[in-house]
Amino acid sequence: MTGRAVDPTTEAVAAGEAGASQPAPDDYEVSLQPLSQMQLAWRRFRRHKLALVGSVLFGLMVLLAIFGPIIWPYDPLDIERVTKPGGNPPSPGEIFGTDSLGRSVFELVANGARLSVAIGVVTMLIATTTGIVVGALAGYFGGFVDSSLMRFVDLMLAIPFLFIVLVAARFFGSGDPLVLMLIFGVLSWPGLARLVRALFLSLREQEYVMAARAVGVGHLRIAFRHMLPNALGPIIVSATLLVANAIVLEAFVSFLNFGIRSSDISWGTALARSQGTLIQGNWWWPFFPGMAIAVTVIGINFMGDGIRDALDPRARA
Amino acid sequence: MLRFIIRRLLGIIPIFLGVIIVSFALMQMAPGGPEAAIQGQQRRLTNEQVDSWLARWCLQREDDLGALALEFGGWAGILNCRNQGSEMLFSEQGGLNFLPAFMGGGDNGLLHGDLGNSTNTGRSVQEMIGERVPGTLMLTITALVTWVSVAVAVGVYAAVRRYSLFDHGMTFFSYVFYSLPTFWLGLMLIFLFGPLLGWLPTGGVVNPRDWPAFGSPQFWSAAGERPLDAFLDIGRHLILPVTTLVAVNIAADSRFVRASMLDALGQDYVRTARAKGLATRVVVGKHAFRNALLPLVTNVALSLPFLFSGAVVTETIFSWPGMGRMFIEALGNRDYFLLMGILLVTSMIILLANLVADVVYGVVDPRIRYD
């Protein structure tokens, strides 16, 4: 966004030019610094109330992921006396209640944040990198490269995503979170690749690409240094959604016992442990880990919405 | 239009071939593979039975590329596993094996509609899938109808009463429901309406006290005698799974319908219709509504795969006897033939659904020309 020549339609540039053309007082000139595209985007993002709420929610979850296990370490042997068959309900001392053995559900949630958020973020990084490279190559070069890569993407999208993820998790997952991240990442890039390809197809026809080509800039440099920054808006939005999807996916796969080994704590394994307890009436055990997932996902979705509006160059600051 | 359909059908073929190869490769790469799965049953099977089963599907005990090719040929129905060497290309009838049986071909493998046998139960895969299809279709079709009608009703009403309390409430709830993990929502609904309130059944298709197991011949004959009771009981059992399945889709698509309805309401022809004095009901219901629905067709078609994925989640949680739950069970049992069969059938349904959506889109929007 920042590297590109300034777009003459934005207010800030217009204001900046006006400031430069008039013999204005010194302090007046200083106050009219042209804003970069990024600064404009940040200004729009700040004004988007839901986006701010979302960022705060997601930020809190990231903090919980980093510091939660340090402040409230999970000790499976720290057992409270259980007064009801399904575990103790939420109380002032134990705000999320306890599981059926008397262990704190709050500690489970606080410790599960680290793996769940990590899986979301790492999956997103793997999928986004792959998707950008594949989509950019297909969209930039077109022709044979494009059609072969896109047929492959079609194929990946024809098989229901969850089915293939479950097969891979069952047969190749060893219960290791790293393997699970790799499986999720490797399988979730095709949608993004298709998006990047579409963006590159239209960007390819822009004048600045022609100009770059005319002065002899290499193909890869054009694609990744000149075109990619201009396609970043929609990519970032899908990347945020990938984080949310991966967190939910981990929970479901672990819930079916095909995901992370149950001795590692994530929100998914916390839910998996609570299987079959609902009949006893202790709703709090599955409720709070699921609530943690829901709050994180709501936060990410709000943030994605805000970023979409903020990076839309047609929107005004 | 006909030419378009034929062209699209031809375009599906390479993708479907790819799906076949991917599902086969996935099962082969998996540790153990089908050979190990069947050999794991040896406690119940004699050595001869295992050998004859392996031979039936060209499954070799070696593990090299040649054995893999033979195995694929047998599964696909190109090779006849009863013969040896180059004779494998020919069927008992003497014709090339991949031809249909009435043209002198064989009777085994995918090309002849044979998806193999479950390594767990020994029954034929197409039969097992066939038993579960009614359950899945019942769930997904009810879900589809609910999804589209609720999303359209809510979206249109919110667009017509823009910025009203209803509109804001709907936006809020669609955000919330869009973010809820499906399976967790299902668990919470089970708790709420099951143990807590006791209003609705939380698992199965019919009440096991009143009916034989769903899908069995006894069930169908009993249901034939009391069709209304069966219908009502199934309906009660459908409420929670369908709610779970469609919550996310309704949340996403009601906002989508609202946006496209607002778009349509701002068009010139709507202003013209209002200006010439048509009733609001006609302007909204006829002029704007029909045009606003166009984008929804594509959107629904693109979301169909998610409906199937969602069915896996929902069927597992509500112990619903459908293909999704069978898939999870097959994963647990490493039932390779069954897994490959389910992957193929679901992918085929999705490819065809996309084709139907394209065609429907052409029918409802006369501006679209396919030549």
C-alpha cells in the first residue's frame, strides 16, 4: 500500500498539493502532511466501532494465549471436593465451575487458548503463503501455468473440505499439534489462491505494471513487489477468516478424537473431555471452552469487517 | 442451453477423474492401507478368506508401483483380478474388461458400479451408502428449504424496514450466529432442549420405543401403516439437527439477501414502479424481490459443500443415521473402500449441484447467455 505512487483521488493528497501550491505560513504547511495509504486505512479502521471491539476481543485472547498458562498453570492434580455428581457449578471462587473430577474449567480455558490460537495463526500463515504464491503465479503468467494450477484448485474444491481434513487428520495426524497445523494449512489454501488469481488477473492490465515491465523489472519482482501490495486488502480479510476457521476446525477434529492428543490442552480437547457429560446437567464444562472459541471468532470476524472497509480505497477517511 | 449443459458435463469428467485419483492416493498413502485393514480382521477370517478377498481386488502383498497400478486397475474396473498377467485386461466373457457387462466386459470395480466391500462388515459399499442416503437427504433437504426460506424472509423484511429495530437486531444476531462453532451450538441445543427443558428428542430419527430402526424394511412397512405418525415423529427429531445445521448459513445469507434487496430497491425501475402508483406490496414483492434473489442462487450453490460438511458434524452429534456419521465411523474403523466410496459419492453430488446451479441461474436470469 505504502510503496505505490500516491493516488490523486484521495483527499489527503489533494490537500497536500493545495498546501504546497499556496504560499502558506510555515505552521500551516506542517499541519498538512499528506497521509500515506496505510495511515488513511488506519484512520478508517479506528472509526469502525465493531472493528475496534473485535480487535480488543481478539487481542485479549492473544494475551490469554501468551500469559494464561503462566498466570493460571493447569495442574491436573489440583482437585477440589466435588459436591455434585457432574462437578461443581460456577461459583465466585471457581467462576467457570469444575469438571466432574473437581478440576477448574477456567484453568482449562486459560491454558487451551495457547494451542488453539497458535493453530489458527500458523494455519493461516501456511495457507496464505501457499495461496498467494499459487494464485499470483497463475494470475500473473496466465496460459498453461494458470490452467494447470487452477484445475488443481478446482479438484481440491470439489472434494468436501471437512471430509479430506478428517481423512488426513485420522491417517497422518499423530496427535502432534504441529502436524495438525500443517494438515490444516496445506488443505485450506485453494480458496485463497483462486481469490489472489482473480485479483492478479485484473491488476496485470494496470499501467504501472506495463511501466515496470518497460523499464525491465523482473517477473517475480513485478508480481510480488509491485502487484501484491495492491491486492493485499482482500487477502488480509480472507487471512483473518482463515484464523477463525482453523480454530473452529481444530475444536471439531479434536472433539472427534482425530486431532490433538487429549493430554495436550486446547479448547478442542477441553470440549472433547466434556463429551457425554451434558446428560448429567453440567453445562458449564463444555459451555466455557466453546464460548472462548465463539468470542475469538466473533472478534476475528469483526476485525475482518473493519479491515475490509478500511482498506477499500473507495471509502473515505 | 443444451450445448452449455453438455459442455459443462464434459468439463466435470476430468475433475471427477482427479477426485477418483486423489481419493485412491489418499487411502494408499495412509499408513497400513487396505491390505492392513483386511489383515487386521484375521481373527475373524481364515487365511483363505483373506487371500481370496485380496485377490478379488487385485490387492498385492508387495508394496511397489506395479502393485499400486494393479490395485487401482482392479478398483476402477479396468483390470479383471481373476486372471493373471496380460489376461487381466479381459473379462470372463472375453471382451475388454472395462466395457460394460452387456458388451462383453467385466463386472468388478468403479466402472461397473461396484465400489467394493467394507473391510469392516464385508457388505458392499454401494449398498451401505444406499441405506444412509435417505437419512442424509432428509436432513440436508429440510435444511436447505429452511435455510433459503428463513434467510429470504428475514433479509427482505430487514431491507424493507431498513434501520428499524428488527434490522439492527437481525444484524446483531447474524453476527453472533455466524461466529458460533456449529458442533458446539448443537451440544448446547441438546442440553437446553433435552435434559433441561425436556421438550425435544436429542438424537436419532424416530423414537426407538415406538418404531423399528430407521432405514430397516420393518420401519418402512410400519411407517406405511401410520404415515402421519411417522412424519410427525421424524419432524420432531429434525428440529434440533436442522437448526444446528443452518444457523451459520441463515446468518450469512440473510445479510446477503438484505444487501442485494437494498441494491434492488435503489434501482431506477423500482422508482418507476413506485412513481406509476403501484402498491408497495407489488413493488417490493414483484419488482425488487425477484431481482434480488438472483445472486442468492449462486451463493446457495457455492455453499452446498458446506451443507455436506455440516451434515457430518450434525449427524455425529445427533446420532443421525446418515452418510456423514457413517464417514466418521468408517474413519474410526479404517474402512478404506467405504471411505473412498463416500468421498466419490459426495464429490459427485457437489459437482452436479454446481452444474444445476449454473443452469438454474441461466433460467432465472434471462440476461445470461451461455454461447
